[in-house]
Amino acid sequence: MKLLAFDLSTRRGSIALAKEEEILCARDWPNDRRNSAPFFAALNEIIREHGAPETIVVGLGPGSYTGTRIAISAAIGLQATTGAALTGIPSLCAVSDENEFCVIGDAKRASFFFAKISGGLLLSDPELLSENEVNDRILSITTIAVYSSDELPQFAGVTLRFPSARLLCARAQSYPQNVTRAPLAPIYLREPHITTPRTAQN
């Protein structure tokens, strides 16, 4: 089975094609949410060289809302033309191949998210914490690594690392219980905020 995975949730884009447990090809590039050309160029090149996938795996974030939506939309379009199965996995699960690790990230509004991955699975929804709460949480961790895809120099001992499409392939095959079936949606750190238009005054 050919499995195509890609992730656009951070500033590093990633795409990979696997057959069984072998990675046939993989690409990584600086990901600019205002310019999707490198992603679509890599996607077209892989399909041209290796043919259509049988399964598509998309990183669902959390992270860049725009990037994740582009990835999901591309996957839906590709599924429509190829008939491939469509699935998604939390991008955080593909940051490391370790059995257990934590990931933190900038959640904006002076807050940060904290998540723990164990056995290849995201144990629960990412928590929203203050800077002091994240520091306390990091200080309490002594045996497992902490990663982030954001530059966060205020947190000591955190390693910069990005989600990998290679690991998305591996996670999808090894931990099917972590897979989300279509319809897919980004992982939100907060409920979507909707602003209703003001009523016109007479």
C-alpha cells in the first residue's frame, strides 16, 4: 500500500511517500503560509514519479490554521481524483519517534499549549497555560524530552523540532487508533471566534 503524508502546520513543510514500511521519497522545505507553491510542486513531483497513493495522511496541527487548512483541502482534492482513503493525525505525534515526549507551542494571547505524547498517541487535548505554568511543568519533567516548533527562548531545555511526514507515515501504520477519518478538521486550541455584524442603526 502506498501511503502519502504531508504536514503544513509549522514553518517547515514536509511530505513523504511510503510503501509498507519503506520511505520511497521525502521532501522538507521552509513553509510560507502566503506561498504554497513549494508544497504543490513537491506533491506533483511525487505523484508524477510514483503514481497515486492509496492512503493520504494529513497533519492536523495544532499550529498554523492557514497551513493546516491548505493541507486538508489539498488532501480532499487529491482524494476526489484518486479515490485514496483520507485520514489525519495530530501533527504533534510526528515531532519525534520517541515513545514518550512533550510538545509546547505559542498559542498567542500570552498563552502557550502543552501536550504529552505517549506510545505514539496524543494522550489528551493540548492544555493552554501561562508562561509561568509552562515553566513549572517543564521543571517537573526530568526523564523525557520537550520539543517545540516555535522559537521560545524563555523556556530552558526545549529543543526546536518540526513535524515530519516520514513520522506521520510511521504513526499511521503503527498506531491506527490515533488516526482520524474524514471529514477532517484542524485541531483548534480555542473555540473558533465568530464576530457577528452589527445591526444597522436607523
